[in-house]
Amino acid sequence: MRRSFWKYTGIMLLLLMAARVSAQAQDTSTVRIAFDRQSKRIDLVTGKEIPDYTLVKRGSIQFFLGRLDKPDDFVNFTHDGFRKANISDLHMMEKVQAQFAIWRLRYKSGSKNTPRIQHLALSFIPLSPSTGEPEQRVYVLLNDLELIDWGNEK
């Protein structure tokens, strides 16, 4: 009996450690972005052109409706009324019509809609294309992007 207790205790500890490693891996995974080809990629704060980043630090994306000192962790949109989508619920955003701020929102739940986005800008911490290390936070117009892909994490 004593042997089986330690055996099961060891198995439980291994499972708990594996779950913790998995959770830490999710926290460090990246978000994929793509800039619109016609975008000048200008940082709204510095006025400087930024590289064509493709990876962003997970959890660093913030949206801005008006002022750059008041970030949101959600996106406001108009669909069948005024609504919002939390970043934590989104799987992907794809630009459909830039001139009308229409984006396709794909949710982790599998549902999707194609509303008019109210937020105009976003910021994120890009990862260096050469080293993968985090760089200084940048602020860009949402219209400068064509894709934000958070992946399949739940």
C-alpha cells in the first residue's frame, strides 16, 4: 500500500509539473501580425518608420479609441448594434475593407462576424526579427495592419 501511495503521488506531481510547463509555454507564445503592403508603418508616438514586424509579444496588444494614454483590452464595433469583443476571446482579426474599417473577427469559440471596428489605433511590443527579443512598444494605426492572429489558445 505504501508503494502505491508514492507511485500515485509521483504521477500526480509529474502531471502538475507538465501542466505548469504547458501554461508557461502559452504565456510565452507569440502573436502573429501582418502589415498592409501599402502601409508606411509609422509609429504614432515617435513619427519614425518601424520595421515590418511579424511577431508580437503575447498579451502586449492594446487598442485605442481616442487617446493613446487610455488603452483598452477589447475592440468596440458596430454590427447589429454597438458591441465589444475582448482580446482574450479572439482567435484572429482580418481586415476586409480598409475604407470602412470592416474587419472579420474570428473567435476562439469558432464563431465569426464582420463588423465595422471603432478603435483607430493599437500598440504592441514587437519581437525583433533577428533575435526574437522584445523591443520597445510601438503605436500604429489599426488600418496599417491586415492581420492579427492570436492562434488557437484557449
